Amino acid sequence: MQTPANRTTIREWLPLIALTFSAFIFNTSEFIPIGLLSDIAADFSISEAKAGMLISIYAWFVALLSLPLMLLASKMEYRKLLLWTVFLFAACQILSALAPGYYVLMASRIGVACTHAIFWSIASPLAVRIAPKGKITTALGMIVTGTSIAMIAGLPLGRIIGLYLSWRITFVCISVAAFLVFLLLTIIFPKVPNANPFPLAELPSLLENRTLLGIYLFTALTTTAHYTGYSYIEPFLGQVAGLGENWITFVLVTFGISGIFGSFLFSRYFGKFPRLFIPVTSAGLAVFMLLLRVSAYHLYTVILLCFLWGIAITEFSLVFQAEIIRFAPRATTIAMSIFSGIFNLGIGTGTLAGGGVCTWLSIPYIGYAGGAIAIIAFIYCIAKLLPLLKAEP
């Protein structure tokens, strides 16, 4: 029989679990075009590179709007802000499902991007605020776990629905899931007062923080490198590795499983070896992307490489969310909104670069292009960023 203390502990975790579900649906929606890129392109009679612009434009709008939207909403109570964000997200998914043409679908994705910009600006700070005492690292890990489960279950399941029914039905399913999460949040999520709204007048001081600027530049380089390859992983696996539809889905699942494993490594070892994670992650991304084409010659090697690649990008995301919270404790939501914007700038730029490689060279070269950018990121990390991170905030 449970004791009152145990029941209290469970209740304390419930809001964080609901926030993890929210992260799951937001990331499923963000990455679902990657798994359905070929089908969307075929439906609208466009090239895969043009279909990939759905990912780029989405990401660029998140990059442009993350900071302005958070400044507008900086005084709103967080529970109300979260509920409105999830509700509008669900509504935009319906518009995506009903889109009669490519540009209407693009418009609906821009609407989703607006909600994404707000959600990922508040998700990690909210996780820290509502986490049980002494469980902040675990709380951050849970948010990334929601992202990983989106890769394990959301993206592959959405892809399967799209293959056997229609990519439009995939967006309907995301909308239904979002409305269910909205109801769950309405019932169990507590009010979280915005005790320290960030005034616009203090923004210049935040942007003068050399460590944060270093993190942002490194983020832009790393995400550009990653998404130069990852945005086109589905056609790469089919056309270069020669995998069938089921194996492609399996590899996408592998990316998600690697995220959970990466989250576990972060929770267990980051506190002990904080400075080791950053250069190893950066070097790993460069190596794995440069080996992408070579790994495609055998099924097992490409699966292993994608697993390791997924661990590396998960560690990158977790480490720098933790560093932003450490170096911007009073303005975390605004600093995180800038991070989210820069992250998505890298997604858009990387997807555009990968599309250029596919169009002007050939899809087998996406790993080499991404790896070259990752090498630049690694050099910057060693030469400039690590000395800044060693300093106390």
C-alpha cells in the first residue's frame, strides 16, 4: 500500500510527465516532414528539395519569432501560456491536413512554427520550475526523452500512417494527440507564476554575455552541420543505402532510441565530467557524418552509425540547455528563446544546404557537406568556446 509520501511524490511528477508528452507531440510535428518528404513531394508534384523547404521555412520562422514572441508573452502566467500554445498548435495541424496545395501547407506549418517558438522557449525553464527538489537534471532529461520518443514512436508511426493511408491523416492524428495533451495539461498542470518577467531594456546586457554568444554561434554551426545530412536521411537511406521502406523506418526508430540512451548518459555522467561532453560530442558529430556514405554499404554499419550520431546530437542539445540555465539564471526563458531561434536557424540553413547538395551535386554527398561544417564547429569549440565555459557565470 502506498504511503502519503509516495502519493505526493507521484503527484509532483505528473506535471513533468504531461510536459514530456507535450515535447513528444511538438517534436513529432516538427520532424514528420522528414519521414514523409518523398510522399509530400509526389502528392504536390514537386522535387524533394522543394518539399524540404517545408522544414527550412518552418525552422527560419521559429528562429525569427522565438525572441519577439517570448518578449510579448514574457509577463504571462506560464500555465496559461502553455495551454494557449498547445491549443493553437493542434488547430494548425488540422489546417495542414486540409491543405489543398503546397503553399497552404507551408502557411499552416508557419502557424505551427509560431507555437513551436513559444513552447521550446518555456519547456526547459518550466521543467526546472516544476521538477521535484533535487531533480533538475532528471527533469531536463525527461524533456529530451519526450523528443526521443517522438523519434522512436511518433516519427515512424506518422511515417507508417502516411505510407498506408495518407500524409494528411498523419497530421490529423497529431492534432488529435495534441488536443488530448491539452486536456491533460488543463487537469493536472499547476499555475507557475512568472515571478521575474524580463524587461526589454535588459536585453542588450544579455546579448553582451560572451559565453552565451559563444554558445549561440556554436549552436548555429552544429545544427547546420547536423541538418545538412539528417533532413535528407529518408531519401539517402532509400537511394544510397538501398534500404526498403521497413528498414528506413527502423533506422529512424534507431535515431530515437539513441536519444533515450544519450539522455541516460547525460543524467548519469554530465555532473561528473561536464567539460568532457562538449568536445567529444562535437568531434563525434563530425566523424559520424563524414562516415555516412561509407556506412551505407552495409545495413548494420548504417544502423550503428545512425545510433551513435543520434547520441551525439542528443548530448549536444542537453549540455547546452544546461549551460544556458547556468549562465542566464535570471533571464532563462529569454536566453532559451534565443537558443531555440538559433537552433532552428541551423535547421533551416542545414536543410537548405542539404537541398543544394542534392540538387547540384548528389544526395550521397550530404554527409561530407555536413561533416565539413561540423569540423569547423569542433575547431571553434576547442579554440574559443571551452575557455569561456570554464569561467564561472
